[in-house]
Amino acid sequence: MMSQKELQKYAEQDYKLVDPEYIKQLEQDSKKLLKFKKYSIFAIFITVIVIAVTLPLLRVLLTNLLN
């Protein structure tokens, strides 16, 4: 049989697992992570487009300067 202190300790741990504030915080964190993921993918996409556009321009500029 468990003592009263042990039972209290386990009851507090179980409460922390289903604490409504804790669940709200987890939901907010997951929303922030999804937003960050969406914007980071968007930023990578724009970066790839900018590099794809500027590389031919740089090649032309360099060949004109070297000639």
C-alpha cells in the first residue's frame, strides 16, 4: 500500500499531464511551429527562385567583363 505522500505525488503528476493551461500552451506552441514551418518553406522557395534568376545574369556579366 502506498503512503499518503506518494499518492499525493502521483496525483500531482497526473494533474500536470491534463492541466488545461498546459494543453493550451502546447496548442499555441504547435500553431507557432506550423506557422514557422510554413514561412520557412516559403523563404526557401523564394531563395531558390532568386538564385535561379541571378546565376545566368552573373554568368553574362562575368563573361562580358572578361572579354
